[in-house]
Amino acid sequence: MNGPAPSPRIVHGMRSSGPQGTRLFTADELHRYAADSMPQIEEGASVAQPVLEGRGAGLDRRRFALRSGRQTIGRRRDSDIVVDDISVSASHAWIINQQGHTMIMNTLSTNGTFVNGRRVHEAILRHGDRVRLGQAEFVFLTRDARASRLLWTRRIAAGVAVLAVLGTLGWWLLG
């Protein structure tokens, strides 16, 4: 009838149990797969849709959209933004995004919340601010860096055109 459960066996280099070949995962593997499946955004940031962009190991360039209202950031799996880093508290901080302003509030975390290197309880975030929760680092973005580079390229091109016109005009007047 019900005998002891068969011990896990190795099939194609993976642990499995039972005739169905059900894969057994370690806790680390589950955390890695969960982090890989977290929603990321690819579109640019804006004032209406700011983002936190991760920096460093495990977060590099991952973007998290900040919707209106309050979002939780922490290690807990039910956080709006899950940061799988032991230096981040289970419920580390809140991000409040309303009326065109975004604020971060520390929620009594162990290792603190920092904005541009300064430990804060709460702070209004501005484009380019560096946010650190424990050892996990982010950059707060309200506009896409690609759009910003394009704007600077256009400004430089316009400046070069103005200088060319002024140079030609000066040569014509003096020549």
C-alpha cells in the first residue's frame, strides 16, 4: 500500500522524485527563479511613470516601475519590489508616488535608507538620485537617459549651426 516515499534520484543532472520526474528545487534556486521572473520594464521613465533602476550585483540595470500610491520595498516575497539581499530588511521602505512627487520613507529598517549617501527617514526623490537600502543600490529616474542624450545631441547640433551662421556672417561682413 503506502510504503516509504522513493528517495530523490538524479535524472539528466537534475534531482527528481517519482515517476513523473518532478523537479526538486533548493531554496536558492527558487529565489533565483522568482527574481528572474519579476516584472521589469523596458520603456523609458517619465515624471508620470518614474522608475528605480538597480545598480550592482543581482540588480544591475533592472528597472522597477513606480505606480501611483504607496509601494513597499523589502526582502519579503509580498513586497511590491522584492530585493533579495540579506542587508535589506523584510519591510525596508515605502515609496510614495503621488501628484508628480515621489518620496521614500524608511520603515524602521536595520541597515537604513540612504539618498545620495545621506541616511534619511524620508526624502523627496529627484531625477538621478542614488538610493541605497542596506547594500542594495538604485538610481531614481524620471526621464529616459536615451531621450536626455538625444536632447543634448540636438542642442549641440543647434549650437554648431548657430556658430557656422555667425562665422559665415562675420566672414562676409569683414571680407
